[in-house]
Amino acid sequence: MLNVHGLKLEIEDPVDRPSPQKRCIMDEHNLDRRSFLRGLAGAAVMAAGLSEASAEEPPATTIKAGQNTVTSDIQKYRGLIGALRGFSATIIREHLALLERYRQKFSEVESSNRTIDLASANPLSCRWRDHVMAWVELRNSVRLHELYFDALTPKSVKPDQKIAKALQESYGSFDQWWIKFRATALAVRAWGVLAWDNQVRRPVIFGLDNDSEWPVGLDPLLVVDMAEHAYVLDFIGQPIAYLDAWLARVNWLVVESRLVSASEK
Ligand SMILES: [Fe+2]
């Protein structure tokens, strides 16, 4: 059983059956959330080389996943560990470990697609359905987490140029944008999102309860992870405080770059 931001997925893995220990790690619902994070991080931190001791090591991690070999670039985020005001090193390190686990599982799912019997495909229950659902869910989960971590910075970076103008024009002011964005994030269980809609040539705000819901045709500009694993260790019962701390660490230069790319399509 794989749980990706709240969605439980049955994944058959013909290449590498999970060991009892791995099964325990994957079965989030058999553990309280803190134990889940600790257990998950314990395995994935070692795989990703994200322990504090290894933070000084060169970023050359290679991970076996099924029959595939994928090169991890999680190390590019190691500068965020312990460097984001308001966020403990533990929560960032464990969240990155979770991302690594998603990447590993996505690689396993991709490598398994040649071994599944397509003749039995049906929309109720079959291994191919599990594979199709898992592919979308895990791919989005990896990409959404990359968008989240790519736009975090230890420095203070204010919105400027095109993104500041776009938010002003669409929402009246940055503060009005933030009120709507924050309310949207608080109303969902997975992701609060600012995206660019090229059809109407303006930014839009929406939210996701799970990773497979991404609306067609929208380009992500900024995402905030509203799953409890993203904040509960540091902000238990305080999602608004989490969002305020996150906003202060957003790298708006990254958001600006995403807007330029999206709007020039
Ligand atoms: Fe997350």
C-alpha cells in the first residue's frame, strides 16, 4: 500500500517485493504520522545521503530502484536544511527524504510497466489500473515537491517585475492575493497552487486534495505543500503560522522565471 498525499495505492512490484520493514514504512495508516515520518526518513535519508553528517559530502548519490538506476539530485536542496527561518532542520530533512522515497517508488513503477498483463485491464481492479493510477500520482507528487523546494530560499526575496504586476492586476494587491491564496491552501489537504492560465493570460489560484488532480493546461508558478508532513513537526495545529513562515521563504525570482516561461509559450 502506497499513500501519496492521502491517496492509498496498491502497487504490485514484480521486480523487488518490499521487505517486511519496507512494507511497514509504506503503510502510513498503521503508524501515527510522526512515527511514519521518522521511519520513512530513516530509510530514505540513508538512501539520499541527507544526514547532517553527509551534508558536507559531494552530491553523487545513485540509487537502485527495481531494475532501473536513477541518479538523485535531492542533494541540491541540502542547503535548505537548517537554513530556513521558522523550519527545523528535521522537518526539511525528513520532507526531502519523503521526496526521495516518492522518486524511488516512481522509478519502480516505471520499470514495472513491461511486466504487467494488459489483457486483464479493467476499471474496477487490476494491476494495470494500479500502475496507471500510481504513475500519475507519483509523477505529480515528485514534480510538485520539486516545485515546492525549488522556490524556497534562506534569503528574503520580494516579488518583483512581472509577477508583482500580474498579482496586482488580478487580485488588486499582493496582500489581497495572499488572503485568497492562504484561504485556498487552508481549504485543501495537499497543495495550494498559483498557476498561469495561458488561455485567459492571467494567474489563477486553486487547491488540490491529492496529487493527481492537476487541471489541464495550467502552468505551475508557486505551490505550497499542505499535507501535514510538511509542517506538523514544527507547526502542530498552526497551519496559518506555517503558511506565514513559508511565504517569508519564497524565492520570488524563481516564481518570476516560471511566469516568464509560461507566459511566453
Ligand atoms: Fe510533501
